[in-house]
Amino acid sequence: MQNEYKHTTKDGKQISLEMLSDDHLVNIIRWIERRAQEGITVCTGGWGSYSDDMWGDCEIYYDKEALELTRYDLYMQELRRRNKNIDKQQ
């Protein structure tokens, strides 16, 4: 069964991982790895009936947690499915 996860581009387009070029896939993986080391900020918030009910919270995730949030494993699975690795792309 093929993976149904879609990559969202900067301009909001959704592309199946299978449709990404090898170079684009590797660049995404490298970006995720860099961001996981730097930290990924995730902000959530909400509101109720009154302005006093508004809330917001931001957390920074690093390393393994950041990789999980970015679905890194799916990008790596796609790279392995193609019998590629990052070193070969340089």
C-alpha cells in the first residue's frame, strides 16, 4: 500500500512523496534534520465567548520529538524505497 501522506510546499500545494524529485526529497530531509537541531516551535491557541477566554501557548521541540512532528520517517522511507541515500545525492 502506498503512503497517502502529502508534502506541503511553501506555496501550499500538496504533493505525494512519490512525485517529489530525488533532489527535492533530499533537500527536504536535510532541512528537517537542520530544523530538528535548531528547534521547531509549535504554537497553539484558542478562544471562547469572551476576550478573557483567549489563550495561546508555544513549545519548542528538538531532535527526536522534532523529527516525529515533521514526519521525517516517511521522507526517509520514500528515500529508501528509491534505493537512494543522502550521500549519493551530493
